[in-house]
Amino acid sequence: MPSYKESGIIALGQLIGFVEVDKIDDLHLINAAQNGDFDEVEKLLKENKENKENFELDLDYRDSHGAKALFYAASKGYDKIVEALIANGANLDLAKKSGATPLFEACANNHNDIAKALFKAGADVGCLQEGGWLYGAKLKEELELVGDEMKQLIKEFINPEKIKNRDKELANRRQPNKRQPNKRQPDSKVDSSEAIALSSRDIPGRG
């Protein structure tokens, strides 16, 4: 796949001012996610992590349609790309202009595993309850067309108790690990008679 940097579309965009030079890599990520190019996504994320001084990637940069890399990956069912973007801190709830979020798109397109991953990572379920934030009524109608398994998943996602348990689990993960008190190892235990003998040798006049 040709580099997005070398794309004639990007070059034209730069020429007429639609694409900022410092956003080319962000659009490259969007293009790779949209086309299911996991290797390229992984390469960009790795460079973003290891070369902060010279390379800065905005995982939440949106194209002219208001969609970002995670939105396209969730919509098209590219689970490995979704997982990689989640792991690297992409915003889970940034909505497209229509009001659809990555979770909504995953559900509307029957991508069960992706929907589960987004929910587990903490995605807001408001788009499933209200249909989104902009064109709510129209969006919600799309969920009536999903498969039976997805309908069941959506019911679970919007269950207040399930949301509460999920949020509690996420909060626990964010807390630093508590230090466990030191425990004497089994092989370091001293027999009571041996302990008495040891202590008597330490006291002057005994033994």
C-alpha cells in the first residue's frame, strides 16, 4: 500500500490548504485504519511511542467527515486495529458529526467482539440508549436492524449494574498496586524449642 504521505490526494490537499503539513501522519493513521492495514497502524503507533521528540501522532484527529481512526476500524470490523488504538489511549467516545461513536458503529455493524472490547475499555453507552448526541432518532433506528446476538449484547451494555461493575473494575485497575505485608516464608519458620534454645544462648548467665 503506498504511503499516505506520497498520496496525490494529500499533495493536492496541501497545495490548496485543506491539509496541514503537521497533520499528514494523523491522516496516514486514519487511512491505514480505514483500509485495515494493521502493520502500518502498528508501525505508526510504535514510532509515536519511541520517537516522541521528532514524531507526534494525534490518535483522535478527525478527517473532513469528523471520523477518526478508531471510528473507521470499529465500523469496518478491524479488531486488531481497534485493540491497538485502545491500548495506546485513543479516545473511546469521540463522536462523528452524525453523533455516532465507535461503540455505536461496532454495534450497528454487528461486530460483536469489537463492541465487547470497547465496552470493557470504558466506552460510554449513551449512544446506545439515546441513539447519539446529534441525530439521535435516526441513529437509534439503525440498532433495530442488528442481529439477535448484538441485541442481547446491547441490553447487557446498557444495564446499570453491569456498567457499575465495569467502572468499578476499571477504577481498581488504575489504582497503584497496594504493597502486601511481608510474610515469613515457610522454610524460614523456626521450631518453638529451637527458638527457646537460641534465645537462652543470647542471655548472659544461661546455657
